[in-house]
Amino acid sequence: MINNSNWHVTRKKGVIQFIIVNGILLLGIPVTVASVVMRFYFGSPGTDSWGEYLMSSGTWIGLILQALLTGIIFGAVVWFLNERKYGPTPNSDNKNEKV
């Protein structure tokens, strides 16, 4: 869970790292793996085995796109919401501050 003090530490690492780690690795890939299992067992019939299903080039293209898009969208939305909630880091070097 991200709170105010954790957000300031996370924010220093940058938006790109946040999206890659929290978006793609922690959400995009697990959601994609779960959807693969659900599509195989509950989707339309067309393949008889996991091997046939996973060797299809269309399957891999779809999986990669799904993992990336899901992760990027989720990571960007969470970053934006945390920026709105916690704001900029206190005591940061801001040129607009009045001394």
C-alpha cells in the first residue's frame, strides 16, 4: 500500500520505473496469465491442447500486447492518482517557491 512517505520514495525513482515494475510486472503479466488460462478453459473451442494454443503466433502477439497495454494504462493511472493525492515532494528544489 502506498502512503505519503512511501510515495515520496517511489516518486524519486520515476514514472517509467513505476510503470514497468508496478504496472507491467506486478499487474500486466499476472492478469495476462490468468486470462490465458480462462480463455483456454472457457473460451471457444478450437485447440485440443495447451501446446497448440501456446504455439499459435496470434496467441503470443495478443499476450504481449495485453500485458504491455494493461500494465502501462494501470501504472500511468495509479501514478497520476498518487500525484494528485500526495502532491510534490516537500522541501524539493522548486524554482517557483518564494524565499
